[in-house]
Amino acid sequence: WVHWLMLLGADRVNMVEGVVQDLGQGRIPNILAERGIRSAWQHERQKVVTKAVVVAGLSVLAIALLSRRAKSRRRT
């Protein structure tokens, strides 16, 4: 397990480095295209929609919690 986890971690680091390198060269990476969104939309549309709804819901929840926390800090 440790070997595979190290490889997965290295892959994620490599991905982040690639995005930073693109930004450093003045290019905005098309992350959705690199992740294969067109193919997923064509072949697994229901999964793409489900993931989008889950991400949107979690984002709204996180924003609501953070804004509530910020309001409580301002009061004290």
C-alpha cells in the first residue's frame, strides 16, 4: 500500500507543478479538458451531473459555514 500511495502522491504533486508551470508561463490550463470532461459527458452523463450537483452543494455549504463563522467572529 505504501508504494502505491507514494506513487499517487507523486502524481498529484506533478499535476500541481504542471498547473503552476503553465501559470508561470502565462498560460491558463484547461483543467476540464485535461480531465476528459467531454468524453465523460458523452459516455457517463449521469455521473458528471451527479458530481456537479454534489460539488455545488458542498460549495454552498462551505460558503454558508464560513460566512456564519466570520459573522460570529465580528460580534465578539
